[in-house]
Amino acid sequence: MDFEFSKEQKMLQKSVREYLNDKIAPIADERDRLGPLTKEEAHLFLKDLEPFGYVGTLVPESLGGPEMTHIDWAIIHEELRKIWAGLGGTVGITSSTAHSISQTRNEALRDRVLPGLLSGDKIACTAITEPDVGSNAASITTEALLDGDDYIVNGTKMWISNGTIADYVVLVATVDPSKGQGGILTLLVERDVSPFEAREIKKMGAKSFPTAELVFKNCRVPKANLLTAPGEGFKHTLRGLTFARCNAAIASVGIAQAALDAAVRYAKGRTQFGKVIGKFQLIQEMLADMAIDIEAGRFLTYHAFFLMDQGKTPVKEASMAKAFATEAGVRVASKAIQIHGAYGLSEEFQVERYFRDARIYTIPDGTTEIQKLVIGREMLGMSAFV
């Protein structure tokens, strides 16, 4: 495996980094504290970031997308999450959902909705998790029952990223809970055609990243909005989870790098006992541990993205990246606070935000404990899941 970025990728990284540092970094801290992005703000950011390939990143050129690689995705999202994880979440979910829609066999639906997503005029989300269903996606209870030309949807979805501001929801539901994974399908729910309730959920981190509970009560969704048929929806959902785990990992790498950069700056400038604290051995040990954690997480994550570019579905590697990088992000951000001392607890310094954001990513798309069970299953061919 070649660890060197191509000339084009280096130029992409440089241009993205310069733009984010100039335009986004100055507002990130203060805006994140204010809570979830509004729909209007999200549209503006999507349009501003579209020229760099952030919108519909993986969508083929033949469908109007940038057709970038998974490694390209990793490059631009490490940079964005390093500056502002909350914004990165909103952008990433819209982009990955657009890619999911681009893969449907329902060409009429695909061709109708993709242009709005690729221009930044529409926002999307994917709804899998339910109040009583997390990692066991086969146990989904939200029902979609066919009634003439419509599916009637009833159920509740929980922890749905972008849920309060999304125009489109890729809904994972079942035609019959007793059929398990064989009954699972995916539907495109258009908010203005098939209204539903959305309630914002306040979180400890990624505060500007809208996260919602969605409630569907006799919600009529046109049969023409079927994305994947019953039985196919589960496999499609699992492939999406593999990608989502890599995305959580690269987010954590970006946050951790930001925390390390802040800690290095502080260690070079803070003076105690007559010298800068960077000269103390224990400070250097913490910085070394932080750098090791970040590099290990980065290599695991880029390797998983690399395998996706080879056309593979790296289930084990994605879980390894997610398990390590997200926990490493917490360790690194915690050490950054320690190096800052009491100032690390203050909102006047960014490291407290990095810690809160890092802690978030150990949970979604399967907790660290779930990732270890996935890794064990892939190694042994035996499942620990009930």
C-alpha cells in the first residue's frame, strides 16, 4: 500500500485546509455553543463547501457528482472535523445519504432528488436507530405497510443526525417485524410530501450538529419512493454502517489532531517554574502518547477507506478503525485538557469542545464494545450476538 497522497490529493488537502482556517475556524467555537444549525445556515455552508467536493463526494460524475474516492473523503473530512466537528456531521450525513440514494435501482426517483442534494439546496438524513433498537438493525419495528399506491409508516426513530432540518429521510423500516432482516426495506420520505414530527435532542458534544427523534404516525409515503425492496434493505443498511464507522473514525482523527495541535501550542507558550512547560518530561510523554494514538488511528482509518476504494466491504477493518480511533480521540482530548490545566476546563479554550465532541463518537454506529464483537465474529466465524 502506498501511503503517499497523489499530487492532486495534496493540492486538495492544502486548498481545503486554507479555506477552513480562513473562513470556518474563526466562527466555529462561538457558533457551536449556540446549538443546532438552522436549516438556512446548513444550506449556506453546504453551498460554500460544494466546490471542494464536500457535497455528494462519492456520487458518480454521470449522475452529476464529483466522483471522488474514499481516500479523498477521508482527506477533506479529517480537515473539516479538525476545525468544526458539528458542521462536519451535517455535511457528511447529507453527502453520504446522497451517495446512498445514487445507488438505488429506482432511477426515476434518483434522477428527481439527486440534483437538489448535489447543489446544496436540499438536506438529507438516514433513519435507522429506534428507541429500543440500536446495533441490532434486524429488529427494527417501524412499519411500512403497503396500501394502494402508498406505504403507511408508523414508528419512531431516535438519534437521527440532521433529522430536524432534513428535506429527505432515507427511512429503514419493515413490512413485517416477524420476518427479521427479510422484511426490511428503505423508503425516501420527503418532508413536504409526507409530513412527520421531529424533536431536537440536546447533546453534550457536537452541539451544532442537529440530532432528532422522528415520529411517523400514519405517514403516507408514495410507493414510487421505494429505494430498496424488502429483503434488500438490510444488506444495503449494513454496507452503509461499514462506511459510517469509517466516517466516525476519521472524525475522531480530525478532532484528536486539533487537540494535539492546541496542546503543542500551549506547551510552547505556558511558563511555570521558570521555563516553558514543554520542557518538562511528563508533558513530553503526554504529547508523545497523543501523537502515537493519532497516527495509529489515522493508519487504521485510511486503510479501511483504501479497501473501500478497492471495491471491498471492510467490515472488520472499519470496526477496528472505529473502535481504536474514537477511543483514541477521547484519550488525546483528555490529555490536551490536562496539559492546559485549569484553562482546559474553560470555554475560552477550544480543548473542552474537542473533548466533548470526541466523547460523542464512541457511541453512534455501534459502540466500542459492539465493534469488538464484530471484529471477533469476523476473525472466528462465530457470533457473540444473541
